[in-house]
Amino acid sequence: MSSKRRSYEAGHKPKYLVIIDNTPECDRAVYYAARRAARNESGLIMLRVIEPHDRNQQWLNVAEVMRAEANEEANTTLTRFAGRVNGVAGITPERAIREGELVGEILGLIEEDQDIATLVLAAGVGKDGPGPLVSGLGKTISDFPVPITIVPGQLTDDELDSLS
């Protein structure tokens, strides 16, 4: 069971959570969340989840190198998107890197940070459907502790500006 959100209590500020991945639509979610956060004087937190690496003793050094490379790549990606957020909204987002299963890590962060008020995702525009994250959350959406905003992936900056 999720703990109570504290986003609007004294000493707290609501935050938009956006998931940073390698999908083309990720930028749409970042753009929309950044604009909404700026307009509402809210915070923004970007989460990058990396897949856990096998910790087989025989390959421990290889797994550690792979983990270090994944963390470096995650930091580089978060830095790029932080620049995008700052450029479109003039705010500096919080950053989080977690290792594990994607939905579980999203839920874990929401549980830990009681100021997260909204999860923002973007739907893919390809023929494969809305994308793996949006599709994957469909199975657990009724149990989610915060509202989820799904941004259509084909919307332009101008169109998102008019909505945010």
C-alpha cells in the first residue's frame, strides 16, 4: 500500500516524475513535464533505470565494468535531458538512477519521495503501439499511487506549449 502524498503540505512541493529511456518519445514527456513544472512552480525529477547485471562470481569483474558503463551512460543521458529541461523551462531537475526492474523501481521511487504527484510518460508513434513502458504499465495502472499523464508522442513543441 502506498503512503499518503505530501506534495501540497507545508514545506513540500509537488513534483512531476518523468522516466528517461532511449525511446524517441521520451523527449515529448520531458518537454511536457518541464513546461508543466515551470507553470505550476513544481519540481521535476528524472528517473533512469538500468538493468541489473549478472553477478556470477566467475564474471564479477565483467559485471562491475558493465555496471560502471551503464551508470556512466545513465549520467550522460540525464545530463543531456537536464539541459533540455533547463532550456525549455528554466528549472533544474532532480536526477535519480536506479538498478532493477523498471516498474518496480518507478513504484519504489514514488513510495520513497512523497512529493511526487504525477508520473508523465509519452506514447510512441510507431506501428508497434504506445511503447513498452506505457504498455507495461497497463497491467498495473489500477494500483498506481499517483496519476499518470500520457503525452501523445507526435505532438510538437508548439502543440505541447499550448497544453502546458
